[in-house]
Amino acid sequence: MKIYTKTGDKGQTGLIGGRRVSKADLRIDAYGTVDELNSWIGLVRDQPVNISQKDLLKEIQDRLFTVGAELATDPEKAVKRAMPAIIADDVAVLEQAMDLMDAELPELRAFVLPGGHESVSFCHLARTVCRRAERLVIALNDESPVDDLVLQYLNRLSDYLFVLSRKMAQELEAEEVVWKPRT
């Protein structure tokens, strides 16, 4: 299989189902941002502090490929082959992981400034890319329905990444800087 096909040289790409669309299409932007998020999750997974989270982070990356496949599928054409899907248990896994981490973290009483350690910063970057992906998928949903569980999963994932960043800061003994607005 060749990496270059020369079919995208004029700014078009194919959806699953065969229809060609502009590479600037909202659908392409949405799944491209999910792909970017997946790369950031890989970087977060590779941080030594996340050895205990490695399996869940791999699972999240797998689910992001599922989200990407869903978004890359032409909603106007029936796909004959079975496609993977996000299920309610995928959301529950994120919620359970957050509950476990939250039980070990000090109560959050204010906004936290991203940073404190390079590894924590990577996690915050992943969180913000996840929020962007969520916004793009919501915009896409306004044009063409997207599975509600995809929207829910991205929302929970950004929450998970925030809690994970706090847990990483705790484990790295990094300072968690609380935002104190000027008065």
C-alpha cells in the first residue's frame, strides 16, 4: 500500500463511502483534530509518570480512532461493512477513572493555571485540543447528525484529561498554581 495516492493533490479527500469533499470541510477538520488529539494522548502516555495510566491511555487512543472513523464516514451513504462505535461503557470507563483519581486529589476550589511540569503541560495541551475537537464535532452535528455518544465521549475525555493533569502534578510533586484574578 502506497502512502501517497495523488488523489488529494487538488484539495479533495474521500470519505468512507466514497464521496469526495474539500479538505477544508468541517467534517475533515473535526476528524483531523481528533487525530491531532490522538497524537497528544500518545505523548501524554509516553510520560514516565503515566505508567499506571498507560493501558487506559492506549484504550482512549483506540476509541479516538473509532471516533475518527465515525466522523470520516459519509452519512449519506450506507456502509456495508460493520464499523466500530463508541458505547456507553466507554464513557463510564472515563468517569470511573476520574472518580478514582479525584478520591486522591485535594478538593478543587479555583481554576488552575496549566503547567508546573513539562509532563503536566503536555496533558493540558491534550485537554485543550480535546475541547477544540468537541467544539468542531458540535458544529458538525449542527449540519449533520453525529452520534450523541461521540459528543459525550469527547466531553468526558476533556474532563478526564484535566483530572489526569492534576493527578500527574500530584505524583510529580509539581506546584499546582491556582489562578488569582486581579481585583
